[in-house]
Amino acid sequence: MNVLLDHLAEFREGFIGTVLLTLASGLLAMVLGVIVAGFRVSPVPPLRLLGTVWVTLFRNTPLTLLFLVAWFVVPVIFVPGLSPWTKALLALGFYTSSFVCEAIRSGINTVPVGQAEAARSLGMTFTQTLRMIVLPQATRTVIPPLSSIFIALTKNSAIAGAFSVTELFGVQKLLSDQGFAIAWIFLWVALGYLVITFSISGLFRLLERRLGVAR
Amino acid sequence: MTEVSVAKEDVAATGELVVLKSVNKHFGALHVLQDIDLTIARGEVVVVIGPSGSGKSTLCRTINRLETIDSGTITIDGKPLPQEGRELARLRADVGMVFQSFNLFAHKTVLENVMLGQIKVRKTDKKQAEEKARSLLDRVGVATQADKYPAQLSGGQQQRVAIARALAMDPKVMLFDEPTSALDPEMINEVLEVMQQLARDGMTMIVVTHEMGFARSAANRVVFMADGRIVEEAVPGQFFSNPRSDRAKDFLSKILHH
């Protein structure tokens, strides 16, 4: 108990760090995931290929390896001078986007083809059809898997702690290095994660209830 | 893809609106459309009939390129069908399509269904689009359902909304792909009446259907298809009373005598 009260500032900072990193990389993963899902169902073969490569690459690479790439390869080959936080954001966002993409694609596949055919028959372009007709109807199916993906993302963000980004799991290392009882530290850290993951599943359950499409 | 383009320029000048020339299509090993030649004049109502699997639905869907063709040409109002993209989208806006399964947008109200194409494709302003949508819904007799969602409507009502949605684009030609085949018998007539009115108003229509009564009363021409080919074309009176081909005689004897 004392560990928490004496180091509330560290715990709070770590908690906020995890929340912010999860939110930011979740947002990035959503945006990228939707775009890549669009690529994967596109009528243009090169875009489809790009989507497939993206998913294959990021879904099949261990996240820690992506972190290593973000830390040691990206600065050398692509953009130097990124902050650790940005690098963590990119690694988490790209990794998670591949899972988001596949969840959204499975949602797209549940929308009857006739819906897209009707939209195209009206003269709507592929992008209009996807954005206004297909994706809105795919949303509800996609919400349960997305909820799991974002919970996994929250927990995956712990890896950033090992790369000296301030977040909840890193607090554990900081304090146990100072010799505090490890069991208590872990308990408080775990509760912190629980608060975030429960909020996510609550939020998504609410969304699921709101977004029914009657057929 | 072999391009068979014969005298493209004289098409636009005449009254020919939809022209199919030597159209071929395969589904794997199945040759669904075999050397189809078909010309539809402006204002003409053509009914396509034939046994199931004869390729009539596929034919209908190739005209706005929901199905691609392997060879031959399709021109609409003198313009050959372009590849998938913006130009094709523009052309599709001029070709109304009514599906067997209605395909109303499930997440939009009836009114929104009829407004969407006008606003997003024709770039009509919202107020004008709504006015037009309401008058079209009134014309097909579902004005009171404007604020409901498609799932709350009967099949017949949904199909009439689908017709209104297509008409909202001011199409040059309307394609009907078995518009009454998914309907309960008591709802078929309400849809056919709307279509008959449309035919009387001079709309160019290509109708794939099993409704022989509609073919008799509304069609200028009946096209009989079997096994991917056009077997016979005639005015309805002649086709139904005195079919020339054995295939058509056989088909008519099966559907007309019970």
C-alpha cells in the first residue's frame, strides 16, 4: 500500500503514459487499418498487393522486433531524430493496424454484395461506396474484434517501457530497482491496466448496442 | 479482349441507345453469353425471358458492367463502356438498375436512399434532392414510408423505393433484373403497375422477368434467351401466339399451361 501512496506521482505518470500511448497508437492503427482494408478490397491490383504485403509484414513480425527496428533501423534509413515516444507510437500503431485491417475486412465481407452493387449502379465511386455504404454497415460486426485488439494494444504498450518510454509497466522496473516489495508493485500496476482495459471493453459494448443495422 | 467496333459514329446519330455487339462471357468453363447482338432503341421496352441459367440476368448486368465481358462491345448512347473508374461511375449514373433483392441501403431511411445518389453523384443540393425524392416516392406510392428504414417495409414497397432511387438519377435507360422474383404473389402487381406506368411514360427499359403478363402488355419486343444465346426476338403478340423456335415453344408450353 505504501508503495502506491509514496510514489503516487510515478504511478500516475506511468498510468497517463500508458493511456496516451494506447490512445495515440490506437488512433493511428484505426486510420491505417481502415485505409489498408480499403486497399485489400480495392479493384486495383497493385493496391491489393500493397495491402496484403502490409498485413503480412506487420502481423507476422514480433512486436519487440518492430520496436528494435523502430529504434535502430528507422533512424538510420528513414527519419533520424524521432523521440522514443514517437518510435513507440509508430511500432505499436503499425503492428496493430494489421490486425485492425483484418477485422475491418471481415466486417466488410459480412455486408451483402448487393449493397455495393446498388451503390455502384447509382454511379458512386469505389471510395464513396466503401465510405458511405459498406463501412457504416460493417461497423457493428467489427466492434467486438476491435475491442479485443485495443485491449491487446494496451497490454502490448508495456514493451515501450523496456525501451525507456514512461508508461505504467516501466514504473514496476523503476520501483523494484529501488528495492520495494515486488508483489505490491505488480498488484498496483495490474490494477492500472485493468482500469484501462475495462474502460475499453465498456466503451465498445456501448458502441455495439448503439450501432444496430436492421435487415 | 478483341474489340469489334463497327461504325461507332453512326450509333449516336440514330435512336439506338444500348447496343451490344458479339458479346461473349464465360464463368469458368461455362459460356454464359454467346455472341450476343442486341440493339435497344430510345423509348423501347424490351423484355428478356428464358429458362433459368440461360444468361438473361448476366446479360442485364453486363450493360452497366456489374459483370465484365470477355469480348465484344457494349455502347450506351454511343459511348462504349469504359474500364472501372470515374468514367464508368459517370456512365452508370445514367443507367438505372433495379435488383431482384431490392438492395436498398439498410442503414439509410427510405428518403435518404432516394436522395443519396442525387447528392453524392449528381451534386444536387439537399433541398432540391429531398423535393425530388418525395415526389418520386409519391409517384411509386410509398410517400408515407419516407422516414422508415428499408427493413420496416414490405418487399413490394422496398422494390418500389428501389425504382424511385434509380429514377432519381434521371437515367437514360432502366435495367430490371427479375424485379418481382423475390416478392410474395400479392405484391407483384404493385411493382408491375409502377413499371407499366414507367413504360407508358416513354422510359427505355430492359426487363428480365418471368412475368409473361407484363411482357404481353408492356413490351415492344420480347427477347427469348436459352443456353447463353438469343434464340428468338419478336413482338409480344407474335412471340406468345406463334413462337418460331422449338426452344421457345417448349419453354412457353411449360410455363403457360398451369
